[in-house]
Amino acid sequence: MSTDSKFKYKVCVVGGCGHVGLPLAIMLANRNLKTCIYDINQNSIAKIKEGVLPFYEEGAQPLLESALESGNLDFTTRAEVIGESEIVIVIIGTPVDEHLNPRVDVLRETFMSFSSYISDDQLLILRSTVYPGVTKRVKDWLEEDGHSCDIAFCPERILEGKAVEELTSLPQIVSSFTPSGVERASALFKLLTDDIVVVEPLEAELTKLCTNVWRYIKFAVSNQFYTIANDYDVDFYNIHYAMTHNYPRCKDFPKPGFAAGPCLFKDTMQLGAFYNNNFNLGHTAMLINEGLPNYVCKCLKKEYDLSKMTVGILGMAFKAESDDIRESLSYKVKKLFEFESKLVLCSDPYVKDPAFVSKEELIEKSDIIIIATPHKEYRELQIPVGKKAVDVWNVLGNGGKI
């Protein structure tokens, strides 16, 4: 794709230093597109310019180095770069208030803050998960301000840590209000994959939400089955194996665990808000998943006098092989046991915190060890006899009974 001579850059990624924007910017720069990352995080920009990823992303390091070496990847904190770019990809999700209701007013302020840089021959792509109807509202806001550029919603679908692989292996959803918007957005993402799915903007918004909510609900079903089995002194992992082994109708049934993170819970609540809080299934899933730390604590309180014990938590990231702690239930576990136990120790091989200890020290000093994140390196751990291991994820392979 050649760059219109009017523009300095083919692509500008707004909010491009994060988990969604940076892998995309790197990939596009490696497809020979002149790409600029616009972000207000100067520390992240400085790191990336030096070839240092600000977070863990499998396979991204050599691609970052290649993009920097090619000269196709630039960085700026100047909003004016938006007007210098033919395609503007916005990585800004719908912010929420303390009750998880959408703050569309904040989103409007954000878009209107760079409205003066928008021209009618640009393509504006919303990439983050948004509250249903937001893409139409952005179109209305910009039209009210005198702009008629192409606007598209093309939601990211990546699994954090697997972005490099999945940007090229997964189908790309494309939506726009105009044929030219669909054509231009499709042409851009065909540089990454030939599998393009075209739908209407509201359909695309709901597709993204429903995908995440479906995963969250599946985790909740597994967690509910887990608590039922555990309350009857049965190891749910035997049940899970019996359900899924060579049985195709259950092959996608997840294992239980602390299902959390910055997307699944929030998006479930967003869909509930969109449906006027009549989403009973989603709210029930939230109660189950968010209640699992409390369930673990309740089970241990029945068996032990926690006030005299040290509890160690292995894994503080919200998912395995990640350094991302956003909305991690490990911290909910930590808060619960800080109230109930004598002392809480935490450890994580990816998360940097001066208060954390090594896994070896944690195991040595803890009476109860909770594996809260299923990092691969925990699979070989040897828990000494006499110490209680709580392994909801069955990382150790000894079952999940508490």
C-alpha cells in the first residue's frame, strides 16, 4: 500500500504503546508501511525507541528491532501527527465509572480533542472494544464538527502474549458506514490476513463483546462445577477429563481457575449495561468468577486457623506467561488472606514488585501455598510434605481439591 503524497505517514496508531497498539504498529511497519505511534506515555516511548518492549509479548522482540532498523516506525507525543497520517487507528476503549457503566462523555472529549486534525480523505479506525453504538456516535460527533471521513470499527481479537501469531492467523472483522471505508480497512488488514469478515458496525461491536462474554461465561460454568465437586469431596479434574476426553461436544470446555483480566469481566458488565441490566446470565457469571477467591478462603478457614499461618501466593499476573496484573484476581486473594492470616507472601516470575519474594523463599516460609496463576515454570515445583497446596488450576497435576 502506497502512502498518499499528502500524508507523511500511512498509519498512525493512537495509544500505540500498549498491549493492543504496539504489536499492530510493529507488524504494519514490517509490512513496509510508514507507521507512527502516538502516545502520551513518554517512558514507554523512550523504552521502545531503544528496542525494549515495555511488556512481555511472545515473538515481538525481533519484529520491533526490524521495524526500528527499517526506519518505518516513528514515535511522537504530538497530537498533530494525526493530521499527518492517512489512516488513524485509535486504541481507546470505552472508559467506565466506578459502577462499570460506560463513560461515553469521556470518549467524546477524547475524540473531539483531535477533531481539528481530521480531514475528509482520512480513514479513522476504532480498534479497541467499545460500548455498542459508540462507532455511530463518533461518526455523528465528527460530522457535527464538519468532518466526513471514512470511519471503521475493526476490533482487535488477540490473546495477550500471542498478538504476533494471532494478528496473522485469526480472521479480521471489518465494519464501516461506507463502501470506501470497508474497502480501505479491508485492504489494510489484508496485509496481515486474507480472512476478512465484513459486518455492520453495531454487529461488529456486539461480536467483540459477545466473544469475550462467551468466554467469561464458560469459565464461570467450569468454576461452578468445580465448587460443586469440591463440596462433595470429589476432584473436578477427574470429571473434566471424563467430560472432554475424545468427546467433541465438550472439547472446548475450559478448566476452572481465577478467570479475570482487563477485558472479560468489564465486557460482560458492558453488555449488561447495554441490555438495560437484564443480562442475568452475565451477572451470574460475574458472581461465580469473582467469588472464587472467597470460596477458596472459606474452604481453608474450615480446615485451618489461618490467623496463625503464613499464606503464599504464587502468580500475581492475571494470566500465565504474562506480566499484566490488571484486574488480576490474585490481588483479591491477597486482600482476603491479609485479613484472615498471619502473613501473606507473593511471588511472580514476570511481575516486578520489590515486595515480592522468590518462589523458593515463598515455599519455604509459607504454611499454605496458593497457585493463583498457572505459569508453566510452576509445573515442576515440589511442595514439601506438611505444607498445604491449593491448586485450582491443577498446575502440579495432582488434582484441584482444596
